[in-house]
Amino acid sequence: MAERETWTSRIGFIFAAVGSAVGLGNIWSFPFQTAANGGAAFLVVYLLAVFLIGFPTMMVEFVIGRRGESNPVAAFEKLGYGNWSFTGGLGVFSSLVTLSFYSVVGGWVLSYIAGSVTGGYFGDAGAYFGSVASGPVAIGAHLVFMAITIGIVASGVTDGIERATKVMIPAILVLLVGLAAWATTLEGATAGYEYYLSPDFGVIASNFGSIVPPAMGQAFFTLSLGFSVMIAYSSYLGRDDSLPADGGAIVVVNTLVALLAGFVVFPILFATGGAEGAGGGAGTAFIALAGAFGNLPAGGVIGFVFFAVLLFAALSSSISLLEVPVSYVTENYGVGRRTTALAMGAAIAVIGLPATFGTTWLDFYNDVVFNLLLPISVFLLAIFVGWVADREAIDELGRGSSIGSSFTTAWLWWVRIVVPTVVLMTLWLGLETLYEGLTTGGYF
Ligand code: PHE
């Protein structure tokens, strides 16, 4: 069997992992989730979720991945706990489902790049969304997006994923900073910043139950946790890299990109009317932003740059989602990478088709992943590393790093008690959302 690939450098791994983390979640959902959930109040809860729960959970996946040195299912066997491999399998399944609808939204982004050139959305942003979000255009764009994703993953870990993300991540950062700088010149920008940045703690207190699940879900999703992605990516990592340092860098850059996106989106929205109506679900974000671009001088150019950033972000994430099932099938069944990427990609494209029928399907897929699969998976991972895995596996955290054993012990207890408790609470609240959507006919 061919030797397993590894990242060519530590920075290559960081780029790829940041690429996975930075995605539609940061630039598209984050600002709009913030808008839907009370502005700065949501931001505070989200940041706490990212650093207090997300970061330790990322270490959980890194420990399993690097120590297991194989795909997310086989990793558990290599660690000596084969009967836990269903946990990795759950991540593989979640990656499949997520990519299937993520790619549909990726297709929308392609249509909006085209619309920035043709001016398609300038007149009536709502009508444009209607024409590209479902039906034949949506199907075509979804397939194109999947094809690009397949192409990159088929080229391999270093030649495909590492190389692509090394170009896309710097481009995203530079363009976003440029857009944020430009946004400061807009009239109304100040009102946007204010809405974004001054938390109303009364809002947090009175809406705790409705803010925490989306903030937690968003924190896991944006860090690509609970999908076995970080298990797969860290399995290609050298033994002498510091997991906490790499993870810290990934979390910080990912958070910066989300925050930056807010500095682009809110001034633009407030320059053309405000954030009302921007919060309600998948499509409103596209309609609100495109509408704003249509009303701004040189809006087509700005729109083009914005949607190009969004496309890079979406692609650098979608390749990580495809890598998970591909690494599993190539390693466990010995099928070639190209064939697997193509076959898996095609299957995923088909699974995603219902999401091109209308946004309610997309919301349903999204809610199942956010409210059900994700928290269950993170809960199992925390229990596994916290209570089941042996000390040797736990000590993987400190290998190649200068952290002391007291850091490892503190982390272990955090993962044993705090992470599972918070996640269970989130799961409970999230199930309510799902149940309501199903029983009140919210989805179908
Ligand atoms: N983190 C990506 C985003 O924020 C999405 C993603 C989730 C990618 C899970 C891979 C795995 O858009």
C-alpha cells in the first residue's frame, strides 16, 4: 500500500485547518446569526463558546487524530478502542450530509459572482435569489461547486488540499481587510458598528435559552468540530508539532475572520437601511447583502470581491468535508483516491439535490446537523477522551509542545465535566427547535 501522505510543513497543516474552519460559517452565517440573535449579545456568548468549549474540543480531535494516524474510523481501532469507531463513523456521516447542502449554498455563491458581473441582482435582489436558489440554476451551480471540490481532493493531501488552501487563505484575509477598510467610509457605518459591538446583557439574560444553542452550534460548526475533519487533518501531522499552539493559531485566525466579516457586513447593511429582516434564515443574508450592493456606488465590484471571498472560504471548507469520507474509503477499502473522490462526490451531490428544491429543505438539513448530529458527536468525543482513552493517549496533547502535565490534567478534567455538560444542555435545547419545526410544519 502507498505510504500515507503528510503535510509538507507545519504551516501547511495550519493553512489547511484554517481553510476548513473558515467558511460560509464565518462570512455568511456568523454575521446573520448575530443579527438574528440580538447583535452584540450573541457575539459575547459565541466568543465564550469558541474559546471555552471549542478550543478544548479541537484538542480532543487532535489527540485522537495524531495518535491514531489514520482515517477517523480506523483511528479508534489504532488507539485500541475499536468499539468506539462508530464515533468516527458518525463524523463521516455528518460530513457527507453537511457537504451535500453546503455545496448547494456554494452553488448560490457561484451564481452571485455571476450576478455581480451581469448586474443580475441589482434591480430586484429578492427575485434574483428566487431564480438561483432553487430549480435548474441551483442544480447546475451545485454540480459545478461539487466538481471543483472533487478536483482538489482527488489531487491529494499535499498537491490538492495544502496547495489550494495556501493560496485561498491569504487571499481571503487580504480581500476581507480591504473590504472592511472600504466599509468604514460608508455613511451609516457607525450605526452598524454600534449594533454589532455593544452588547445588551439584558438581552442575553432574557433570551439565554434561545441564544446558547445557536451560539454553541455555530462555535462547533465554524471550527469544523464534530465532523471528524480535525481528526482526519491532524492524522497527517508530524509528531513534533505542538497541538495546543497549532490549535490556538487556528482558533484565533478563524475568529478574526468571523469578526472581520461582521466589520464588512454590518456597515454595508446599515448604509442601506439596517439589519432588520437580515436575520431570518438561509436566503435573507444573500438578499439583504445583494440588495445593498445594488444600491451602493461600484456595488458590482464590491459584490464581486465579496462573493469571491465567500467562494474561496466555501471551497477550502468543502474539500475538508470531502476528505473525511475519502480518507476513510481509500484506507479501509484500498480504493484509489481519484476514484473514491469522484464516486463519493457524486453520491454527495445526489444527497444534496433535495436542498435545491427550496430553502425549507436546506433549513431542515442544516438544523439536523446543527441541533442533532453535531452535539451528539462532540458529546461522544469528549466522553471517549475524557473517560475511556488511556493516559498514554491523553499525553499525546503535550507531545512536541512545552506545556506541562498540569495543563494536560486541567484540560482533561474540563473535557470530562464541563464540555459534556454544556453540550448536553445544548442538545436538549436544540432538540426542542427541531421538534417544533417538525410538528408545527415549519419545514415541509
Ligand atoms: N467550518 C466551516 C464553516 O465555518 C464548515 C465546516 C464544518 C467545514 C465542518 C468542515 C467541517 O463554514
